Amino acid sequence: MLELQRLMLQRLIIETVGPADRKDSIGVCVEQQNGCDSLQRDRAVCVSTNGAVFVNGKEMTNQLPAVTSGSVVTFDMEAVNLSPSDQNGGGNFKLRVTISSNNREVVFDWVLDQRCGSLYFGCSFSYPGWKVLVF
């Protein structure tokens, strides 16, 4: 049995950009990790300012357009339960993730080792000048 449940829809508008760094990214993570310098890490999905998409710290082959002033980036996530046993906390847990940017999108299943109580949205930029509006 395949069951989908909507978790979140996060829409961002990049109002201004600053100098870019390869570690800069916008994304969603399972747990807060204060002191991390990037969302390009385990238990996170993100898009870098050059459009590269990262899942658990690994770069995907699919890429989105580079983030520029006026870019709109959307994260949409749905829980995917593959069988009734998954609902009892056994096995892996999947989130179907859609990241859209500038009329392009990537869709993938993000496999987590367990259900998560919260998801955290974040941005990481190495240099000042970035302004991101969140809706």
C-alpha cells in the first residue's frame, strides 16, 4: 500500500545575492546542528547557489538553474509509507521531495533511517549580502 501525506511546502524568493561560495546552500534538514557551515551534509537536502542539488551530502546528477536575484525556490515534501509495517516505526522512512527553481524541478525520494519529528529549513551563506524571503 502506498500512502502519501503532505508535510510541508516552503517557498523562497531570493531578493538579493552576495558573493557565492561552493558551500552556500538553501535546504531542509532533519536535525539542527549548530556550528555546521553548510547544509550539504548528512540528513539534509539542499540546492547550492550554482544549482547543484545535494541529498545527504552527495551531489545528484540533476541540477537546477543557478540561484540569482529574483529566483523563486520551492521545497515540497510528502511522507511516503510503503507498507503498514512502516507505520509502526520499522525500517526506513521516505519523503518524496520536489525542489523547484526558475521553472525547473527535481523530484526524488529522500530515505531516512527513522521517522523525524521535525524538519528544519535553513540557508547557509559564507559571505554577507544575501536576502531571502520565506513564505
